[in-house]
Amino acid sequence: MTVSPPVTLTVSVNGEPRQVPDGTTLDQLVATLTTAPGGVAAAVNEAVVPRGQWPATALSAEDRVEVLTAVQGG
């Protein structure tokens, strides 16, 4: 029995190419970038995605993802 290699997609994350497994959702991708519990916004192909929709937002090849984290300062 042969085992097929996992299928990966290339997406752009904050302007950098990144390989992700096929079927990766926006919430899974964001979890690899930050552990911040809040203050995080994400957009896919220039459209802001509400946080509640992240688990249902599957990424496709060539998607452009921007992830922003709010920073507090003084």
C-alpha cells in the first residue's frame, strides 16, 4: 500500500509565502502565528473576516492573508 504525501497549499501570510496543509482554516493559521487571546484581526484577500467565521473559513491556494495584532504602548 502506498501512502500519498500530504497536500499543501501556498498562501501569502503578511506578505510572505507559507506552506499550509490543504483544509487549513483561518483560525488554525492564526493559532500558528500568535497565542494572543484577543486584539487580533484577520483579512483574506483584502476582506476582513469576523472572528466568529474563522473556523469556517478554509484557505485556498494563493490566498493573501493579513493577520494584525493590537499592541499597547505608552
